[in-house]
Amino acid sequence: MPDKVFGGIFDNGGAAVIAVPDFLICVGVSLVIGVFLALVYTYRSRYTKSFVITLAILPAVVCVVIMMVNGNVGAGVAVAGAFSLVRFRSAPGTAKEIGTIFLAMGAGLIAGMGYLGYAVLFSLLLGLVMLFYQKIGLGETKGASREKTLHITIPEDLDYTQVFDDLLEKYTSAAEVVSVKTTNMGSLFKLTYQMTLRNVTEEKELIDALRCRNGNLEISITRQEAAVYEL
């Protein structure tokens, strides 16, 4: 039974002639695998609808490409790889996106060669590993919720180099000016700080204290994130 499940349905010792039922079975299994991988990707991750849909159909696309080139893996991978990476020409992907793309391609390639059992096993194994790593927070920075980006507007006559030092020392464990620019015809400065709060519950208290220093001009605190293009 295991030999039958994991055997290639195109293994006939001669030229591969793909019957319609075999074709439909391979595409159907690939679509199921794609949906599974798409659901795994969305777990505790930010995503777009278009990317999830693309990920769901990618294994089937690769599967068909491999079948249509009659098992020529080199040609199939070259064509399918070019198709799957078109998205990243305009919007560079994160490491997780690219990794999931290659995972879906691998599953589609195996299915396209006719080894449906191995395709399902591969997808289940790698999908469960992804879920496990996401669940335990592998690679997450400790205290990431305390890392914030502060944007603050000040009048041009206010010396920004030291005016907030005492407040930042009180409410943050680390703070650094990463950007300074003028606005409103040079009458205002916009400062950007990368900081780590000592206590996330004191965020409003920090904003109120900063408002007293900058003349109640615009202040915003956002979540600090790694650069989008970093891998």
C-alpha cells in the first residue's frame, strides 16, 4: 500500500502520456495543497488577499507546467520560477513570503512529477513546522511591543538636541534621533526617534509630557518595525 501511494502515477517505462483523470487528480491535489499552505501562511501573519490567492493556486500552476514539459524538471522549474517571482519585481518580498513561495513551488513540482503522496507529505510536514515555529515565536525579539517610533513636531526656535532628553531618559530605556526635517516653510521641525519604552502603560503619560514641551504640536507613536526590504 505505501508503495502504491508514493509511487509515480506516470511511471510506465516509456514516454509519459498524461490521461485526463490523472491530470485532474494532480491539479486537484495541488489546489488542496495550495489552500493548506495559504492557511498556514495567514496564521499570525499580516497578509494581502491577492498574495494568499496567488499562494493557493501556485502549486497547481507549477504542477501543470511540470506535466506539460513532460517531466523535464530543469525547463519546468525555470518557467515556473520566472512566473512565481514576477510579483517581487515591483514589491520586494519579505523572507517569509519568498520562503512560502518556494515551498508552494516545491509541492507543485512534486505533484507535477506524479508523486502525490510525497507532495502531500512534504506540504504537511513543512506546514506543521511553520505553524510550530510561528506558535513558539521563533526569531521574535524580546520586548518588541515596547519598541516604538516617535514622530514629534516642534517650532523652529526650540533646540531639539537636548529639550527632550530628560523625558526620554525617564520613560525609555533607549532612544535615538534617526531623522530630522523641516516643514511648513521651515517654521517647524519634524523629529523621528527610535525608542524602547520602559513600560508600555506609560505611553500616554509620555505623550502628555512631550506636548508640554513642543507647544501641543503634532505627536505620534507607532510600532517600530524592521525595514520592509530586509531579509
